[in-house]
Amino acid sequence: MKLLRNHRKMAISGVALTVALVAGGVAYGFFSSPGSGTGSAPVATVSPLLIDQLGGTPMYNSTIDPTAYQASQCFYCVQMGEFGNQINLAGGGGPLSDVVVAMANFNNTPGTTDITLNIYNPGTGNSGPPGSLIASDKQTFNIPATSTGYDPTPTNPAAGIDNFNIVFNFASQDITLPSSVVYSIQYNDAQNSVNSGLNVQLVNESSQISVGSDANPGYLFASLASTANGDGWDATYNDVGPGEITSETVSSTFAQYSTADSGSGPNEQGEAPYIPAVEFDTNSMAGLYPGGPSQPINFSITNTGSTPATVNSVTVTVKTDGSNSLAEDVNGNDIAGCYASWFTISPSPDATSATVPAGGTVDWIGTENISMPANTANQDACEGANLGLTFTSD
């Protein structure tokens, strides 16, 4: 049975209370006299918490501790169209659940933007475009602001968030990747003001890949933006040249370029050590089958408010429409013949409450588990399903 998991964001409530008292006018005189007035005590609205189910087993991982990033690749400053790399996946590839991309934001205002993650088959040799497109996922992301300029280790998280991850969910596409792929990151609304400071984090290609490997060290995939490609950049302002992404001149065709130092000028130093910080995850619940062992449901909770929020517990349930007890998939569709009651979700004995700091994220690992007890019914209808999960909190 393939992965039964869902990568969903659910909004719950954390209390953030701000009270302001506006005094009413009271009459005073030399002799005591009665008076009256009006006041108010506005109560702030609750701060939403985001629950994000964490990815499965990495097939490739070049992400690192968020406080350890030393370099990032801007798109706006060089008019980038697509940016990526060819990678080798551990285990020879496998079912794809999600792709994580580490980002940095230099903007002092938040915003939303569309970003696409493309996955291609490899091309031929160490030059030219990649092969055919395998899969693509386009999503609209809420980009947090930084109010203090770029700071990898902000002392006041509430003042702004500089490093953050975006996650592309491929679970519903039922894709199995080959052992080597080319990926690209593409901003779809490049003239969006938030993109002027939005960067992709970079890591050292020789020392900071923890799972999988770089297929072609010393090479990167890139392309100039072009209005013809529909990415929104102004085609008259393409200032990418030798040394800004690679040591070669980059064209508007997404292709592989050498990053070796050409030695022919001060601006042609190349960026050989650096590659994007990304993580490709495969099935995190391959062992979820009738009579099999329980599987952990790991998730993170992000506090988007300006005050700390305490979460006592998080309950996970299998999605069902309630009318016929059928389990639902991640898109809310009934899974014919597969019943929600066939799955058991139980909290870990050591599950505890947590306080999520303002602007911070807390990972809850191993606090919830899902299993599929065997019974006398034929449970084959659940095989291969992408089971929907719902998170609630008190």
C-alpha cells in the first residue's frame, strides 16, 4: 500500500488578548458632584495557528538548520526565470509526497505570490535543456515579512521572519520519480512587489547534502526571465550575465550551465559551491496496511500572531463526510469501499502541551499515530488511497 498521508494546513485558534481602556469624561468640581462617561475595552481577535503535516522520508535533502544559511539566490535582482539543479535520489527514487524549498525574505512587508515547482527527466550531457516534464505544482504562498532587514538569527522573532520553508504537495498526483531528476523553482508573478526581496536559500554542494547527491557537481540549471515565458519580468531589464549565476551567459531557455570560474574577468567568478536548499520526500507511511504497525503522524504548529499561544493537544481524525462513513481523500472525495472506521489514530503516551512563541514554529514529533487493524472485511479498496486527515486543537 502506498502512502496514506495528507499535507494540509489547518487554521485553529490561539488566544492573543490585547486590552485598551479609553476613559470616559468624569466631571469634577470644588464641591463633589455626580459625573458620567463612556469607555471601551476592545479585545483583539484570535491569532491563527497553522498546522502543517511534516514530510516523509527524504529521498534528497540539502536543507540545513535555518540559522546556518550563508547565501541565497535572488530572482528579481538578476531577472531569473527558473532556477534549479539535477539531483540523484536515494534508494533509486520512489513515490513523491512533497518538495520543501528553503527561502529567505528581505522585504519589510508581507505578501502573497505564486510559485511553481517543476520536475523534469534529465537531459543529455552537461549542457542544454532537461528532458520531458514529469510533474508540476503551482501554489500561492503567504510570504512573511522581515522588519529588520536580513538576519539569520533574529533576536525578536515577533519583529519579522527571515528564513522559512515553502512546501509543494505532490501526494495527490500519484507520481513515482526515477533515480535522477531535474527540478526548477519559478516565480509566476515576478513583478509582484513581495518578490523583490524573495530569495532561494543556497548550500554548499560538496558538504551540505545529507541525503542523495548532486548529479553534476559544478553545474546548475537556470534561465533568464522573459515576457514570452509568461513569468512577468520586463524583458528589457535582463541584467543576468557571466558570473551572476554561472560563469556562462544564461539565456531565456532553461538549461544547464557550468559554474566553474572562467578566470576571464572580475565578474566571472562562478558560484560552483552553491546549490538550492531543497528536500524531496517520499512515502512516510509505507507501513500503513491491514495488521501492520502504527505509523507516526508528525506535524508542526506555526503561530502567526504577535503573542505566544499555548496548545494543550492536537487531535487527528480521518476525513469522512459522515453520511456513509466512507473515508475521504485529500480533495474531499469519498474513497469507495474504504471506511474511516478501519483506521485507528491514537495519541502517544508522552504527548504534552506546548507554547508556540510569537512568529515561531514548534514541531510535534511522534505525538499521534495511525494504524489499520486487520478485520474480516475486504479492505483492498483502501489500497493506494491518499487518505485525508483533519487536525483540531484545544
